[in-house]
Amino acid sequence: MRLTVEPTDALLDVPRRIRVEGAPPGAPVHVSIATDWPDGGRWAGGATFLADSEGVVDTTRDAPTEGYAGVSPMGLVWSQQKVAAASPADATGPLAANPVHARLTAEAGEWRAEAAMTARFAASGVTRRELREDDLVGTLFMPAGEGPHPAVVVLYGSGGGVNEPRAALLASHGFAALALGYFGAPGLPRYISNTPLEMFARGIDWLRAAASPPGGFLAVSGQSRGGELALLLGATFPERVSAVVAYVPGAVVHGAMSAADPAQGGRDGHAWTLEGRPVPHVWENNRMASWSPYDDGEPPRRHAHGVRTALEDAEAVARARIPVERIRGPVLTISGTDDGSWPSTRYAEMVEEALTAANHPWPHAHLAFEGAGHAISHPYQPTTHITWPHPVSGIVATGGGTAAANAYASEASWHATLAFLRDAAANRG
């Protein structure tokens, strides 16, 4: 019996064909997988298939009889469960600069076969450069080749940190990508409270100077709070931002919420400032807002239940709405209809409604993924981690969706994002 993975070594966003040959015809074949991540995290899983009349199992064709549901070429990957959390003691180096290694085993009675699979965030020739200047903290990934290359600033959400994996993948597809941190990383505040928007303007200017993108094209991409922030930056600094990609975003400005500094107003304090003044958020002077549906909800809690109460005050929503019609470029929003963190589909619809009403002269689109939750990211990684303690508040809540729906949304949205950015850069001006 033989187990093959094609391609064996490729970028993380490349789908693989996992195939067993030489199994007993009609026999159950169990294929297991164990994955080691560079951050020290470990995942494992498996599924059972029935070999066809020629003794073949092919994940691009066959649905398992046990394990994940339906035909999914990368189902063995996204259906893995966490075995060990990320650990600095077991880490092999920066996540985006090191490969992900997986070991696969096929077993059918006495028959056994093994194979290996390697996934990389950075393609050959991609360079990594840390940014530590003034108050800027981030990592720049530059594509192979002389360029110039279109540029993208990449922003994380309310968990904080620096989103190196997404920036490395974008650089692997030809974009100069700066993963810019704003809290929750060495050299930055612990909390999101009172973060000045001018810092991001300086980061944008730094990337434009470092990359010299053709036509000056520079997009901003963010997820969750980073999605809110990407829209806010596009509307606040339209002369600096050429396009916006907002994953599971907010359409209004929110308070500091789960990433709040308890000493600066807590979760109802301000997240952003501009010219030294707090940017108004939807919880301020809101006649309907209440955290009770979240605080007192049945576990696992859904943060979205609390956020929805704030949207019942139309005047507060109007005061806090991000004026996305000011963005001078294309806009792509991505949402999950079962988002447990906040109502990202409704927010993305609000963005679309505002752009349409303003006759926005650039392309804009909303991709809503039915049954997906908040954890829409890059493809072909485990998506079973749906309920977790928030990295800052520590409160256990669900992001919503199912592993299968989140996996599909991550795959489809990633390829749509690449196409969107390529088109936006090509049509600049």
C-alpha cells in the first residue's frame, strides 16, 4: 500500500491531493494526520474511507465514512483537533518564517503506509524585516524579485499581536506586506484602549517609502477589530489608502470591549483617538445598549448578543457609523452569517448600503458565508477551535460557525481577496 501527498512541499494556501493506492479493494482505510506548528502547537486528526474496486482512496473524490463530512480535499487538515497549545519552549522560530510539518499514516488491516507534508507561509525568495522605529512595531515581508510591488498593511484583531502569517502569504503572491501591530506585542501597549489613529498613518507612510509601490497602490487589510480599523483608516486617511479588505468587520466604531484597559474606562472606554481626542463609539449615550445578554448568557457566551443591543439605537449607530463613502478605492468585506463575536454580516451589509447610496465610483463587494463564524482566515489550517478564552479578557466565548463552514469560508475568501487586490492594484487610478 502507498500513501502520497501532492504537492509534498508547497505554500500553506495550496490544496493537496492525498491518495492511497494498493489497499485491499472495498476495505476501510483509516488515514491519520499529526501536525507540528512552528509556534510549538500540535494538532491531530483522521478519517476513515472505503477503498474503491482498485484499492484507491482519493480525498479529492471520496467522502469519509467516519470523520469530517462530505468530499473535501483538505478535510484531513481543517478537521484536526488541538493536541497541545502553542508553547515558546517548543517553538522553532517565527511562525511565518518556518514551515508547518505534517505526518500522515494510512492503515488498512495489516497494511500501513506513511507520507509527509510541508506547508510554508513564505515562498522562496521572500524576505522578512522587523520594524522597530519610533512607536511602530511590525514585520515587513517583501516578495522575491526586484519589483516594485503593490503594498498591503495587515492588521490583527482584538487578540493583539503582529499578523506575520497573512503578511508572509501575501508577499508570496507578489505584495509588499507590512504586518503592523498596535497592541499586545513587545514594545506596544497591552491593551487597545486609546490607540491613536495617527500611528497607523505613519505605518502606511513608512511602507509606501520602503516599498515604492507602483502607482502608489497601498491597501489596508484587517480582521475583526482590524476589519473595523481598516475601514476606519480608509475613511479617515483616504489620500493614503488605495483599497480596503475587511474580514468580519464592524461598520461602526466600537469601544475597547474585550481588549480594554480596566484603568481607562474598561470595555466601554475608547479604542481609538484622533488628534488627541477620543473617536466616539456606538456604546456612548446609547439608550438600548446592554451587556447582559452576553454576561448572563448560557455558555459558551456569544459576544454578538450584547453588541446587537447597541444597534437598536439608530441615533447612536448614526453617530458611530464609519463614513466608508469617503474611502477612495475599492472595498471588499467578508462575513460569516453565524458570527458569534459580533454581527459581521449585518455590518458588511451596512457598508454595502452606504457605498451604494453614495454611488461609490470604485468596485465594492460583500462575501457572506452561510453558517460560518468569526474565525475566517487563510485556508488549509485547523478550524475546529471555535470556542476559546479571549487572549486579553480571558472570557470563554464562541466565535460561531462550524469547522466545515469556517474552512470553506477561509478558502474561498482568501482566493477572492488575492483576486480583489490584484485587480485593485492593476486598475489603480
